[in-house]
Amino acid sequence: MLELSGLEANAVAGLERLMAFDQVRPDAARLLEPCYRRLKDIKKLVEVLEVRVAIADAQQRLPLFTEIAVLREGLGQKPLAFAARLRAFTEAPQDEGTREELERLAADLGSFEELAAAYEDTLERGADGALADDLWRRLAAIYGDRLQRLDLAARAWNEVLTRDPRNLFVLDALGRIFRKTSDFKNLSLVMRRQLALEANVTAQVSLLFELANLAEETLSDKALAAQCYQEILERKPEEPNAIKFLARVLSETERYPELAVLIGREIQLAEQKGATEQALELMVRLGRLKLSRLNDPRGGLSQFQEVLKRKAAHAGAVGALEEMARSESPLKGEAASTLEPVFAGEGEHLKLVQMLESRVSSEPDPRERVGLLKKIAEVYTTQMDNAEMAFVTAARSLREVPDDDGSLELCLRLYQRADAIDEMVALLTECAPKAADDARRAELYRALARTAALNDEAEDSIEAWKRVLELEPTDPEALETVGKLLAKGGRVQELIDVLKRQLAMADEPQRRAALLYQMGSLQQDYLKDQAGALATFRRLLEIQPEEQNALERMDRLCEAQERWPELADVLARRLKVAQGDALNAAKYRLGLVRETKLLDKAGAIELYTELLGTDPRNAGALTRMEAIVAKEPQNAVAVGVLLTAYRATGDLTKLAAVIEARVAVSPDGYERKLLLTELASVRDAQDEPELAFLALWRAFKEDPNDADLRKRLETTAEAAKSYEELVSAYEDELPRIAEAADAATICLKVGQILDTKLRESDRAVAFYEKAREIEPEVGNRALPALDRIYGNLGQYEQQAGVLDALASLAPEAQERVALLFRLGQLAMEKLDSPDRAAAAFEKILTLEAKHLPSLRALEQLYEQAQAHDKLYRVLDAQKEGAQGPERERILQRIASVASEGLGNVEESISVYRELLSKNPRNEQAFAQLEKLLEKAGQADELYELLKGKLSHTVDPRELVRLNERVGRVLFAQLNRAEEAIGYFKAALERDARHRGALESLRDINEQLDRETISSSSCGG
């Protein structure tokens, strides 16, 4: 029935009812399938397909399951579609498309547990080959990425790995899983397999770093970590992190020889890279390793010393050496010696002392120890300002070797600063008997005597000096000091008697002089026998005429006894041997004696002059010279000396006062001028320009013809603003000026001051003109100023004369043109003198023929004077350089002058034609040309002109006029009536009531009628 009726509804309904019966269900489903397909009833189609699957063979089931899954997914029944896909997979697990669709639906539904179970079942059923490999891969991905069952994912990947042992991707996946699960042991195995398969060196290094870190941090396998770092360095010898980590592992595992080799390698690499600081740090580290771990102190010391050779005061090397120096190492002395210059250079004084002490403690030679101890004492003294410790150290050095000069000198220099007098006495008492020879023992006892004296232990001091005299009977200090001590005890005479006996026995001049000096000193200081002392010192001078100490004592003795001539002699002797301040003091005293006691003023001035020559500030000499000059200002020598001293010291106030005093009494005008000029300089230096001007003004009066002085006077007047005074001085002294040029220059300067500073124009003009009168060559410099002043005063006639003079003197043509032009303008505008103005402008044209402003000015003047010939020439000259509207204006003026002024109509016509050729719309030119052509009777040219005008005219009224005008020319002047008619008609087309055109047409018609009648008559 379905075959006959197609989709007959009753038949379909019947078949659907038959679906309820098992016996006929397959047949009903087979018949209904095409019906549902044509009806596109998907839901019912799926149901019949499900029936068909149950009875289909193996080949048919996979397509049916696939279609059912597609249809159910289209109906939105994704779980049922997923079930269909599972059934399809069970039927054909090897079909890749089925697996892909199954996983897609599992992802949409989240049904990975069911999917994994299906894959597991298939594998259990014995899947093998490529299918098994693919299923295990898919299971690994599902367990790892979807279900987070990392243990199952690891199992699946291991299954894949058994089939493909060299698969780096699988190893990488397993590595990620073991990292997540913290299965570090298995991870290390995986990483080792990855390392064996990896070809890229960079990747190998990365894996080795990770494996080393795993071994070190997690597995506590230091040996494996060290092996990894070493393998990294085999691949990349300069890898810094590998070196660093390997060094740490070797250190932790106490593999020190290997660590030393590694550090040596690091040093080489750092040096190759130029990393000096890094290399030095590594060298220090290697040195410490040798010192503390490898039992190689000499090697460690060598390393530290090498570092300091390369970089002084390297902190690491210094610290290591410092530890070594403080230790009990047999090399501590060498370490300390190495550090000594470092701490000295760095200012680490306490550490320097410690290093030196370390050297002392290890030094076997006493003299070397003394040298080191003195060095320590010097550091305490000069660098640390610790006198107490310096003295203690110096005392140690003296005890070591009592014969050492430096130690004794050092103790003597320090004990007072250290407030250790008692300790010094005890030290010297201890050391003096131990000295090796008499000279050294005498030196120590001498030091003891002095120290005891300072400590107010007179008896001990005397005893010590006695010991000195026992060892050195002629020692002058011992004798003198004993004498003082005896004198203090009231036994001076006894000492003198002893000295006299010694003098009687002495043969050497030097020894005799020493004894005489000691006797005289005792007589002077203790016995107060001044006459006896003076006599003794005279005897001494017979032996040694320049003995300074004796001369000094005689100086005091002579002054005390007022023996002035002898004092002068003593002072003269002292001058021969004295130096520096002592020499100056002696000179001053000798001068004072000569001046005040011996009345030898000239001799005194000579000495004062010498003093001030070497020291201009010598107070004594200055004071005495000032006193002399105050009393005798006319004393030129004294004044000169004092002026020289003040100049040298820069004492401007006193210098000015002395100059003023000398000027007041000097009879020489030239000297007064020079002094006043210097006084002006002093006032300038004192920033007193008014006083400086006054001084120069006085000097000027002394010599008004000194040009340099005048110049300076003017400069100072400018600074002091003393313009009135300068003008007055120049006016007063003008008659004394010898040279005309100088007089003119002065007049010019006075005029400038009156003009620019005092604003007295009338007086300024007088001086300017006077300068011109005295010396025109100089006075002409006033012309620019006169030009300005006359202009300001409205004295235009005088200004014109000045401009004329300026123009005649101008060196450049351009400047002369400018001046003449101003003269012309002045004559035109202020003097109302056209002729003078024209003359000026004409002069300009001789210099610059195309000077346009002059040409235009002359155009105006010639036009006013009706000088047509000259006007024409001026216009013609302007024409060449003119452009645009200006050229048109000039051409029109030329044409106008030619026709109206010169009566040259042809020239005028030619110019107008030129204008129109350039600008056909020039109405004025057209109108003038029209008139001229008509006036000249040139009808043909007039016709052509008007006709041409018509061709580019658009104004209706102008068109009417032109057509009427052309018609009249043709009719009235050219007798071409027929041609004229057209133009008249054109005019009437625009203006039908135009009277001229109408009348002309009427006249033409009448003329034509007459001609017609005449022709007829002739023919008849």
C-alpha cells in the first residue's frame, strides 16, 4: 500500500501500530524508515534505526550507530548520542573517526570516566599494536588532564614508554606528573633518561641543573649533585652558576682539593673575562682554603700577597692577612709586614701598630726590634696623638739597645708630652750604665742630668753632670750647667776660678773663646759685674770677632752702660753675621742709635732704606721715616724712601698723605705733575673718583699740553661726573695750549660734554664751531653733532651748511648720496629753496644716476617749475627700473609731458600704445590715446583702437558708447557709411533711444538716398 500511495497517512499509522509486535517489528521498521526520512521526522527515524541495529550484521551496525549518534545529537540528546558512540566504538575500536567523535562528546558532557572505562575495557580485551599505543596515550591524557588521576596517567604513560622508550614527549609528560606528585625518585630516573636522549647542549645543561637541584635539595644526594655540576662544566666550562653550586657542594662534602682546583679554574675564567675584582675575591678565597683546610700556610700567604700586588688594600686579602698576623702562625711576621704599607696608606693607624707589634714579637734580631718599636712610637706620636703609648714604646726600644741614638732622641722628645718625667729618670738611670762606650754613656747621663733638672732634682742633676765631666772633662754644656747650678747654690766665684785655671791651660782658640764666654756670662748673670763682663767679652772678640752670643751680650751691656759708639760698633759687627729677623732687628737698632744717639741722620736713613727695601712693612723703619718726613717734607731722599715703601705695601691712605705733603713743598713743576698723577691713581684705587679728578686737574694745570694726561683727566671726569669742572678747566687753560690740533681737540671735547652731558646746546655749538675754526681737519669731527643740534634748534640754514660740508667730506659715495638727499629735503621742506634742493638732488644723480628718491623729488620740483625738458628726462630715467602700476604711472606722465609740455604728439601716442599693449584695460591711457589720435587726424588708427577696445569690453554702457564712436569714425572720418551702419545698430540694440546713433543712421540714410537719386539721374 505504501508503494502505491506513497506517504498515505493510514498506511504509516498502521505500520506504527505493528511496531508493538515483536514478530513484525523489524519489517515495520524497515518500511517506516524511508517514510520518516521523507517526512524528516528525526525522532521516529531514530527509533526505527534502533530497531534495525538489533538485527543488523557487523558491517551495517557501525554506520547505523554513527547515524543514530548524529541524529540524537541533532535532537539535543547528547547523552544518548554519547551512548551510541560508545556502542559504535565497541563495534569498531580501530576507527579513528569514532574515537575522535567519542572524545568530543565526552568533553561536552564531562563523561571522561565512562570514556576511560571504555578504553580500559578495549585494552583488556586484547587491543594491540597501534591501537593499543593510541588508547594508552588517550588514557594518559584523560587521566592526567581531565580526571586529575596522576597515578593512572603515569601508569598509562609508562605503558606508552614501554612501546617507545626514546619518546622525549612521553618522558616530559612523566616528568611533569612526578613533579606534581612529588615522586622525586622516579623524576630523577626520568630526567636521566631525558638527558641520555637530549641532543641539544643547552637543553642538557638545563636538565642537569634541575637534576642537580633535585639531588641536592630533595634527594640529599650531594655526590649526584656534584656529578651533575661537573657534567655541566664539561659542556659549558664558563657556566657561572654551575661553578658556584659545585663549589658549595664540594665545600659541604669537604672535598677541598677538588674545591681548590675549581677555584683556580674560576680565577682563570675571571681573568680571561677581565673581571679583575672577581678574580681577586676568588684568589682570597683560595688563599683561605689553603690556609685553613689544605694545611698550606705559605701558599695562602702567597695568594694574599699576590692580591695586594694587584690591588692595594683589597678588603678580603687584608682581612685574611690580618687574621694570619694575629694568629700563632710561624708566618705571622711576614703577614704583618705585608699589611704594614696597606694600613699606613689607608690611615688605619691602630691596625698598623698591631701589625708592627706582631712583627716585633716574631723578630729575633734586637736591632730590628728597635727599628720596629721606633716605628710604632712614631705612629703613636704623629698619627694617633697618643704621647703616653709612644713614650712607653720608645722606652722599650731604649731598653732593647741602650746605644741606639734614635731611641734616646725619641724618648727625650716624648716624655714631657706624656707627663712621664719620673719614668724618664728611672729609664735613664737604668739604661745609662748599660751603654757600650763612654760617648754613649755620657750622652745618657747628660739626658739624665737635664731631665732631673726639669724635675727639680738639683742634686741628682749635679751628680749626672759630674758623671758627664768624668767621661768628657771639657764638655761645655756640662761645665756651663754645673756652673749655673753652683751659682744657684751661691758658689759662682769658685766656678769662675776653675774656669780661669782652665783658660790658662787651654791652647785652642775655640776652647779659650768658650771659656771666656762662660766666664763673662757668669760675671754678667750672677755677679752682676757689667764692666768685668764687658772686658771679658772684648777679650773673646779678639779671638773670634764675630761670635754671635758674645756680641749679643755685649749689645745688652753697652746699652745698659750707655756706651753708644761701642754699641754702634757691636751692632755693625752683628750685621755681618746675623740673618733673617735678627739681621733686620740689628739694622733697625743701629739706625736708631745713629739717628737718636749719634745724630747721624744720613747713616740712619741709609739703614732704614735697606730695611724697607727688603721688608716694606718694617714697623720700626716706617715709624722713623714717617717722623723724619713729618719734620722735613723737603727731604727728597726720605720722601722717596717712604713713597717706595707705601707703594710696596699698598698703604694708599699714607701714600696719598705723603704725596700731598711733598707736592706742597716741591719747587719742580714736573715732579708735582708726576706726584699728582700718582695721587690720582691712589684715589682711583680708593674708589674716590672726585678726588682722583681733583688731583688730575691740578696736574693738568701744571702741564696742559700733556695729551695723555688730558685723556686720563677726561676718563676720570666721566667716572666722577665732574663735567662742569672739566669744561671750566679746559676753558681756563685753552690759551696755554700750544698746538692748534690740540686746541681744536679740546674745543671738540668741551662741545661734546656741553652737548651730551650738560645739555647746553648753544654753548656746545660755539665750541664745535671754534674747533672748526682753529683746525678744520679736527673740527670737522663735530659736523654730525652740529647737524643734530642745528636741526633741534631749528637753525636750518646752518644745518644745510653742515650737511653740505659733511657731503663734501664723505669718503663713500653711498654716504654722500644720503647726506645730499637730506640737504635736498631740508631745502625743500624747511628753507623753501627749490633751486638749492634741485642742485642737491642733481648732485646725487651724478653719483647714482638711478637714485629713485632723488628722481621722484626732482619730478616734483620740475613739475612745479614747469621745466618740461628736465621733467621728461627724470621720468624717462625712472621708467627703466619701474614695475607694475608705478611704471604705468610714469609712462602716463611721460606721455602727458610729451604731448602737453613738449608738443610731441607722436611720442605721446607711442607711449600710450605701449601702455595699452601692457594693460589693455588702462582706461586713462585709452582715453588719452583716443583724444590724441583724433587730434592728429589719424582716423584709421583711431578706428583700429576703438575696434580693439570693443573686443574685450563687457560693460553695456561702454559697449553702446564704443559702437556709436566706431560708427561715427567710419561714417564721418573714413566715409565708410555701409560699415558704420552695423555699429550704430549694435548701439541701438542695447539702447534703442540712443540719440547719437539714431541721428547718425538718419544721416547715413539721407546720404545713401541722395546717392541713389544721383545715380538714377545719371543713368536717365
